[in-house]
Amino acid sequence: MAILGPIESSTTRRRFLQAAGASAAVLAAGCEMTSTQAVDDQPNVVVIVVDNLRADYTFGDLAKTPTMDALAREGLSFTRCYPEAMPTVPARKSIFSGQRGFPFRNWRDYSGLIESPGWEPLDSVPDTFTSTLRRAGYWTGLVTDNPFLAFSKPYRRFRNSFDHVAVRGGQVAGLSGGVPERAIRHWLPRTLDNPKTRLRIQRYLANGIYNPKEEGLWAERVFRDGLKAIDLAEVNKPFALVVDTFEPHEPWTPPRKYIDMYGDPDYRGPEPGMIRYNPVENYLSDAEADVLIPRMKALYAAEVTMTDYWLGVFMDRLVDRDLERDTMFVLVSDHGVFLGEHGFTGKSSEMLFPELIHVPLIVVDPKRRRAGEKSTYFATTHDIGPTVLSIAGVEAPGRMDGVDLSSLFDGNQPSPRSYAYGGYKNSFFLRTDRWALSGINEPAEFKLYDLKSDPGETRNLAGRNPRKARQLYEIVKRNAGGELPYYEGLPHSTPRKA
């Protein structure tokens, strides 16, 4: 298989990017978009879920994402999207169910999932947006390498609700042998090496059949499974296809050609392919941080660009089959990741800053209404189900309590939202135009930031302005139906300073 570079392209590889550019030009000229096939009353649906994808690496210039940029030119970008429930499984639960999951009341531990509030099966698989579309006559497909959606017992009924399922294993479990020590040492600097990180990188490399090219890496595998799913979907229109890629979640092992787009091309040291969920000062000296933190950022950006490339290969197949003009698209993530910001790496329920909780959301209307525009509406993950169903012309189940964002395509406004709120584990957040508040559900301490005077959220004002912190906290409680649950016995998400 010939591997194309991240900037190089063949005629086929350029098709979606060119199509998106043509759409933007037509709309800019004020013309009605036409299609090779008329958009009927039941458009196809494609939902792309990209794990660990930060909004500033999608909408900003921190990573090259030509395919996602093309989707943004075709659709409406929501620049203030905050998942109402995090991380991995809670976010997907709200995406598929169209229901708020936070504040995770009556949670208990489920075998096969992580022992953390919100990690639980769907309340009603028949009421997911995909099951609802299937009852309405849609062919449905799921392609994923998310280890929990793909293999956990609590999500077996969910997997069985699709016409077609393609899953990839080995992200966090599976094989661990056959990886030479030099490969482990290349992706795991000694200062990051411990039994947990070593086993994770060892399994990742073993199951990914590691090599310096892209064959066998996870984004390539998932989107190639997506190509096969398109072949099935094409003869079963209308279709609803969900492609859920775990990349760019760490470990990060991208080919060097991608890394050199962001890092020093002369660098020859070990690569921090695994990170610790920890304050940086707990495990890196100042000298080590000066080298490894920029390298982490380069690896992450490289993974984002590589994922975007394979998303482009997937999108090109839709263009080749003349399907993209009859299809609505959604691109969303579940959460981001810290890369040294606020002195932290990884994820933490007690560090609810934008690097973690601000994600991209792009909705492409099949008629390309509002193409290339941006919305500052406080969107969230449980809005996706009602929005997809509305655009498909299918009535949403009564259980769904998310907002139908498609009213924006008609020139109307959705239900008013003057803030975003949600949570992660035993913690909560609330964000308004002016304020950002977060804290533990059993409120011992708050973090309060004035976004007008401190957009970088560096000065905690909760001690100086406890009245404002309490006022905002009461908004969260009122929306959540009372006191927030706090589950004893769970370890703190943020390890304390050494």
C-alpha cells in the first residue's frame, strides 16, 4: 500500500477538499447548492467521534487539519461546545442517548467499565438516535476502536442494535509480547517509565504491529473499516454511520514525517509517547520539562494531523460514491487533554479548564445551509441526538432532553442557554460569558475565574469573591435537581504535589 505524506495528495485524495472549496465558492456567490443527487426527505447521516480532540487544535492553528477545516467550510461550527458529561463513556452515553448524564445520580460500578461516576450502560438502547433511525428505515453502522464501546459487556446490547458493527481491539489490552526494548525505550523516556506506562505502551505497540509507516496504526485501521462500511451503506440508503476513533488518545506513536511538522527535525532523543496524569513538577525536573513538554505537544499535534489525514481518506470515498451531497455530518469529541497547561499533563476531574472541557463540534446540513459560519451558542454533547433526528425528519424519543440545534439552519434560535454546565467524576463546572466556576461536588473549595479580565484562567477569585462562587454554584444545583452526589472511596483525580 502506498502511503501518502501528510501534505502530498493524489487526485483522489484532493476530492473532498476540492468539493468543500467549490461549495464555499457557490455559497459565497449567493447561489443555491445543487447536487449530483437530489437531497430527499431522508438524508444519510455520518457522525464522527474523535477521542481526546481539543478545540484549539481543530479550530485554531496548533495542528494542520485540512479535512476538518473542509468540514467547517461545509457546515456550522459551534465554538463553545462543552461536554456535559466526561470522560470517554459518559460523553458517548450523552451523545447517543440525547440525555444529560451529569450529575451521575445512583451510579454503581459495572464490570468491564472504569470504576468512576458516569461509567455505566445506556438507560435505554432503543431510544438512542441510531436505534430511532433504524426503526425509521435507516441502515445503521458502527465502526470503532474505543475499547469500552467495542468490547465491554455493559455495551453489548448497544453494539447489537446496529445492522453492521466493526470493532478493533488492542488499544489498552491484548498482546504485550514481541516488542523490542529499543522500541519501548524510544517511545517511553526513563523519567516516564513505570509499570503502568510501560505495560500500556508495550500493549499498544504489540497490538498496533508497530512500524515507522502508517500501516497497522489505529487511525488507519478504523477509517479503512469505515471505507468497508460505506460500501455496505451505499446499497442500503438511507444510512446512519458512526465512526468513533480512539486516536489521538495517547499513546502517541505517529510516523516521523508527521512529528517533524511540529517538532525539531534534528531531535534524536526518546519520544514521550505516554504521559502521566499528574502535575508536571511531580515527575519532571525543569530541565526535563523544557525538552519533553514541547515534544508532547509535537506528538499530539502529529497524531491530530494523522487522524485528520485518514478522516480525509474516508471522506474521499463518500465523494467518489457521490454520497456526500445527500449526507449530513457531525464531528465531535468527548474531551481534550492537558499538555503542560496549568502545570498538568493528561486528564483530571479536578482540573476543568478549557484544554480539557472545550471540544469541537461541526454540524453539516445536507443542503449546506450556514456553510462556513460559526455559532457561539453553548452547545453540548446531548444536543447531537435531537439535532441529527430533526435534520433526518425523524421524531425524537421523549426521553431526549438535549436541544435541537438544527433550528439555527432555519434562521431561528434554539432554546436559550446562557451558560454551559456539566461534570466529570466527583466534580462539576459552569461557564458563562463572564465567569468560569468549577469544584468538587461536595463543595469544600471552588475555582472561580473572571474570563473578562483573566481569559487564561490563572487567578482563582473564589476566596476574594465567595458570593459570586456560591451564586453560580446554586445555578448548577438548581439545574441538577438538588445537591450533587459525591461518591466516597474514589481516588482523587489529581495526585497531590510531591
